[in-house]
Amino acid sequence: MAERIERKPKSNRIQQFTRETVGELRKVTWPTTAEAMNLTKIVLIVLAVMAAVLGFLDYLFSLLVTKVLL
């Protein structure tokens, strides 16, 4: 006939998720402060370069569209 399906209470699921998450975070190799600062500098430099390139391209395309339409 119909079998009963056992369901775990939600609090057990949350506790299990929290325990597993903490366990995984303990396995992570965190960067040192110096490494984090160097990587942050790299990201900011790449961000600035990409912003400049995209801004320049936007300027060129806006000039092109203005010349074509007017």
C-alpha cells in the first residue's frame, strides 16, 4: 500500500547546512593580507584600464553615429 515518507524537520536541515558550511570554510586557504592587497591593486588597475577603453570606444562610436545621422 502507501508507504510513509519520513521527512527531517527543517531545523535539522539548517543545522546540517551550517555544520557543513563551517567545515568547508575551515578547508579554505585564505590569502595573507599582503596577497589580498596585491590582488586588490591588480583588480583596481584592470578596472581603470577597462573603464578607459570602454569610455574611449563609447566616445568614438558616439562621434561616428553623430557624423552618420547629421
